[in-house]
Amino acid sequence: MRSTTQKIIIDTDPGQDDGVAILLALASPELEVIGITTVAGNVPLALTSRNARMVCELAKRSDIKVFAGCDRPLKKPLVTAENVHGKTGLDGIDLPEPTMPLQAQHSVDFIIETFRNAPEKTITLCTLGPMTNIAQALMKAPDIATRIQKIISMGGGFFEGGNITPSAEFNMFVDPDAAKVVFDAGIEIIVVPLDVTHKALTSATWIKELRALNTLVGEAVASWTDFFERYDKEKYGSAGAPLHDPCVIGYLVAPHLFTGKQINVEIETTSELTMGATVADWWKVTDRPKNAYFLNTIDRDGFFDLLTERLSSYSA
Ligand code: RIB
Ligand code: CA
């Protein structure tokens, strides 16, 4: 485990797996969540902004500042995933509507202001959805690129291909133009692709452990998992569903559970057939710059043990 506290901003499109990632981050003393920025993705912006606050209140953290961001990709029309996450984006359990307010400031302006005011390279950006907010911030304020400590993103896939098209993962597919802006910005970036998250499969045993916590948090995560598992089990025929976004937080807290390689990653933004593909030069067949640390293995049991341990810290 790391020794110093890492300041992070979580950019997210909740989504049940985003919700679990936020709960994990808020239960990890190694991390200080200085803000949550929402983006359109799994469901439209109004719902991702509602859902992010519901998760904060589930964690009894209504002190967390939640900022609404971009309601559509840079260029492409918005594509959402209610077929996976349900019509609210957080289906599986009924939680109270949020009472904590959204911040008045737009996500993009919060991101710009935060990085301009903080000492250089002291804050990490965690992206759990389409990268629209980050790209808009970089285009509006290119000076912040050198001030961001690193970006860690759930997205893409190489050996695993795609999950919304044969070659593209959802977050990258929804806004490939934003992803290209971010990957071309010269910022240290760690990619948590399907190559990792498809190995982070939930299990009936794990869901039972969650329910045995006898807390609302445990029940919520178990119910969310039951809900989104139905889609992945049918699609992949796997016993269990990939817990995508929590792997981002897992890496920040326990990087020893993962392995990867520094390689070149380019984003397809023109071909309709492969739009949003992360073209990962895993075998170094080009001289393109090695702009990303691309993860490809996870200690699955170690990760779920960490997740259960941290989620058990919630008293209700
Ligand atoms: O492809 C999986 C990713 O898309 C996850 O972040 C999930 O929440 C959706 O946003
Ligand atoms: Ca997400």
C-alpha cells in the first residue's frame, strides 16, 4: 500500500460500477477525493449527476463537491447504455433521491481552476467514463497539461477487443475525439483496459460476502452487481460480471495487484468500422512514442479482498 495521501478528482458517468469505484475511493485513507465531476455516458448528464450524489450520500459523504460537466461528446452524438445499467443508470436498488446540491461551477471550469491553483503535479485525474470533460478542459486551458500529476482511465482494450463494437470499449467509443486530445497531451496516463477489467469478475461468493456485511452499502453493491451481471453473463456467458471502474481506484491504492507495460496507444477517430479503438502497440512494432502505461493483469482475488475490506468499513 502507498504511504502518502493522493489527491484525486473522479470524473464519472455512474453507472453501478462507477458507484462501487466511488465507494472504494471514499473508504480508502490513501486517497483524498477533492471533487467529483460528472459526464454524460452510461446515461444522460442529469442522471449521472443525480447518481453521483446518491452514491456520496450512501457513503454519508454529502461534503463531497459534485460538479456537472459535458452533456455530449466533443463531436459525436451521445450514445448511452441503459441496456446495461438500467433507465436510471443505477438500477438494482431503490436509494433516496439526493438532497446534497450540485455545485454551480461547471466541471470543466472546476478542473481548470483546481489545477491552476494547486501546486504542480499534486493531483491525479481518475476518469471512469467518456473523457469529454478532460478534453474540454485541456482545449480551454492547455497550460494545465503540465500541472496534472497523472491521469488514470478505465477504457480501451487490446487483447480483449471491444465491448460496444468488436474493436472499441464503451468509454472510448462514446467520445474518441476527447480520448485523442487526452492521449496526445503528453500527460502521464495509465490505462485500465478491458484486458484487466474482464479478469475482475464478480462471483456469487463475493456477493454473499457483501450481503453478510448487513449494511446498506453492502446491500447496494450486491444489488447493483446482481443487476448489471445479467447483461454480462448473457453476453460473455461468464459466471460473474467485470467490475470495470473500481479497478482504477484499486490500482491507485494497491498498484502491486496489477502489471502493465509502457507502450504507444493511439485512438481511432476516423474509421466508422473501428471508431474508438485503442490501437495499442503492445509488441513495439512501431517507433511511435510510448505515451501510456497499459495494464494487462490483475490479482483478481487480491483485488476483491481489498474491495470487501474497504466496503466493510462503512457502518451502515
Ligand atoms: O466499458 C466499461 C465502461 O463503460 C465503464 O466505465 C462503465 O461504467 C461504462 O462507463
Ligand atoms: Ca463508467
